[in-house]
Amino acid sequence: KRFFLPVKSLLSPAAPFGLYSFALKPFAAMPQLFPFQGNPSGHSMKFFFTTPSLSLSGVNTASAGIVRALRLLGADARLLITDPAGRDPSPLPLSGDIPVARLGATRFTGKAARRRMLRGFLEDEAPCVYVPGYDFALSDVSRRLSDKVAVLGVLHSDEAVHYRHVERLGRFWNRIVAVSGFLAREAARRFPECAGRVVFIPSGVTAPLAPPPRPDRDGPLRIAYAGRLSSYQKRVLDLAPAALLLDLWGHPFSLVIAGEGKSRRALARRMSGLSRQGLVRFTGTLSNEAVCELFRQSHAFVLTSDFEGTPVALLEAMAAGCVPVVTDIRSGIPELVEDGVTGLLTPVGEPVALAGRLALLSKNRDLWESLSRNAHAKIARGPYLIENVAKRYIEEAENSFREVRSGRFRRPKA
């Protein structure tokens, strides 16, 4: 017995109460789709990346980029917002080529009802691929989906909540996608019963084949930060003493801070003197295009995090030849940043060391130039190009359905 409305009936303009809506681009305008080879019914490959809200986050940024790349390859990929109350005061800016859908619910719809609606949506769209991301509240639907829905669950970060997500639901997922090599090894170690279904697919970005034009070697060191302004995980308050030390030591610089978050006011207070001098500027939330332009105009990108997965902002900065000066953490960073080769590493929670690494770049522009070239090459020639990432998602989706057909994978009974 079904407790939800058939989702396909909600897609028409006459759908009751506007229960389901698409934004940004009508599906009639989609490009021709290629056949889904792993699908015996011959339908097009469909991907649904769910998120509670379009808040500014690395996960949403990564998902949006993969959706765009999948669509350019011919797949029917969409973002699906599952929490009707999931409105963010500083949402992730999206371009019009990324379709966004909302689950048919109101703010009065409880979680259990929304889980039934999501399950109904996926089964109505099946065969399809479900990528729950960090939609922890509704991802339990993985337990009750038929084998016509392939689930690619993603381990996004070296954080307890993400490991608990895998522990709770990994056995129901066709694939556990780890965004760094470290996370793939750690998932296989922690969950040996799922080790055969753990795959490494990083986040991805676009990168020109040739090194992009860089800012002038001379003049003040231009530093950029782009991301969530939060003390938890991001440790953005470490930026203040590092910037104050650079100024005290007499190194000319400018720092642009792009993003929003709970720690913005505290960070702005600590940098008020530097802001009055014109050395520090807060931009608020920027579009992805504007962030990439910021990196092209900057010499260095700073990241002060306690932990990460594979930071999209780091990939975008390196693709632009913007030298990363980042904390030495175990996930994502060591695979991208070799100290003194593709960037500079600094210990977590040591702003004096961070200021020292930035001062080194300020004094030694030959070093900066070498690191800039190598940082760009690391992205342009590696697995981090977004087209390659999208192809890996398609490959693992096809492998997942192939294993279902052969009987190698059957979703356990909840």
C-alpha cells in the first residue's frame, strides 16, 4: 500500500497545491540523452543529488558541479531539495544550467511523510541513481528502495557524522563514494564488510590546459579565502592573527574573504583595523564564477581547516594557479599539496606559522611562480577535472546496475 501521491502526476502545471516544482530550466529543453547501458529497459540515465537546502557548503558546490558535468555528457541530472523549510539566508548561487527540484512537501510535512514522498519519487523515476550527499534526515530511504534505484552514498569528509552515515546505511548502498584516497582507505578499514563497494571519486573542477594568466609578480601579495565563515572545522578566526602579523612584519598584502557564516562578525571585529586600512575586504557570498575570478586575481589561497574531504575551493584555486597555503590535515590535502612543490603546508591552529608561510611567498616571488605552475598542472593533468569525475559517476552507476542484474548485489532487507 502506498502512502504518497505518484510523483509523475505532480509534474504537470495543474498539479494539486504545487506539491512538486522545478526551477531554473524546463526539462523540455534538455539535450538528447544517451541510453543508460546498465538499464535493461533502455531509459536514459537519471541522477538525483539530494540536499536539505541550497546552503553555501562544499558538498552543495561539489554536487552542483557534478550535475552540470553529467548533463553536458548527456545524463539527466538534477539537484533535489528535500526540506521545504530548508531556506538559507545566504544560499549557494547557482547558474541557470543546473536544474533544481523540490520535494512535494510543505513545512508542516513530517520527516516520515517526506521519506515516503522521496521513496515514491525515486521509484517512480526508476531506474535511476540516488546520491544522498549529506541529506542525513531522509537518507534512511536507502533501506527500502528497490534494486531499480542505485544508491551512490558519498563519504564527504573526515568527520564523525559522515562515518556514522556510512555505518548506518553503507550496506544498503550500491557504492560508497569516498572523495579522497584517504577516506576510501579509512572507509574500507572501518567497514570491511563494505570494502568491495568503496570507490574513490574526488570532487572536480574545470581547468584550462595551459596555465592561466597570473597577477603581477610585484606589488602586495594578494591573498584569498573562499568558504564558510565558521570556527567549527574552518577555524576562520585564525586568519585574523595571521593577517595582523603580516602587517606587523611589514609585508604588503591584501586579503579578500568571500563567504558567509556564523563567525563573520567575530572575524570582522578582529580585523576592523586592517579593514579600515583597506587591507582586508569581506565580499559576502559570491557565485562560483566570481570565486574563480577572485582566484585568478590572487597570488595565494588560504585554508585553515581542522578537517576536510577534498575541498572544492582548494581545487578551484589550484586550477587557477593560485598557490595554496593550507593546513596539514590527513584527508584531501596531502593528495593535492606537496609542501614546496604544489603549495605550502602549515600546522593546524598555528596562525604564526601561517603568517610565516605567506611571508615566504611575499619575499620569494620565484618560489611563488614555480608553485603556481605546479598547482595548476596538478589539477589540469589529474583525476580532478570535472568531466572525468562525471564519467566516474556514470561508470559506477553502470557497474552498480550490472551487479544487480548478475545477482552480485542485492539490497538487504531492512
